[in-house]
Amino acid sequence: MSRAVAYLSGQKASGRKLAFDGLRVLLFTVHLAVIGYVGLGWLIPSRGALFFYALLLPTIVMQWLLNGGASIVNNVENLARTGHWNDASNNFEGTFFKTVLRAGGVHASQAQITTALCGLMLIFWIAAVCHMVLVVAPPA
């Protein structure tokens, strides 16, 4: 993660260096934790946790689509910094995956990223539901 932070801190946007302070590092870590949960949550061996996961994934997708590609984590940062839900001057709002992919040398459009992520989330959701069906409940 420190390599990504170093890369992003050295980038220029609109002719100025991007501020990568403690709040942004914390929220970047929160983003990574959510991504890890979404990517690996279907492996949880508990029916209740899989049920929660299967309800959470569509919620994440819907909020992301309805919020213009920005996550609630971005909105929390905006609220903490400016007191507003959206902030046009926040270069990271709605561009988390684009920024991370660009740091890895992949230049994809927002439409390509949205399509790929919605497809992946659908695959994870199907895997979670199938896993939930296969988990044997402990005897009562």
C-alpha cells in the first residue's frame, strides 16, 4: 500500500500535487478493506454471514451506480473535508479504481471499469448464494 500512496502522492492533477494526508490514507485503507471483503466474502463458511454478504453486494452496486461511480467512502471524505456530500475539487471522488488501475499501467474508461466491476460483483454474488446453499447447518 505504501508504494501506491507514494505513486499517487507524486502524481499531478490540475497542475498541483495531490494531497495524500492521514485521512486520505485511512480512507484508502477502508476502500482496500471493502474490496477485500467483496472479493473474498463469498468464501465465508457461515450461512448468516453469506446471507448478509448476498444482501450487501447488490446494495454496494446500486449505491455506486446511483452515486455516479463514487462510493460512500468518498462521500464521507467530502463531508469531513468540506461539509458537502459531493466535492468537485476532490480528484479522487469516483475515480478510486481508475486511479489504482492507472498506477498499475492500465488505462481504462469509467464505463469499462463499471462494466467489469458489476460483472465481477455478479459472479461473487452467485458464488455466495451457491456456497450458502451448500453450507450444512449444524445440528440443533
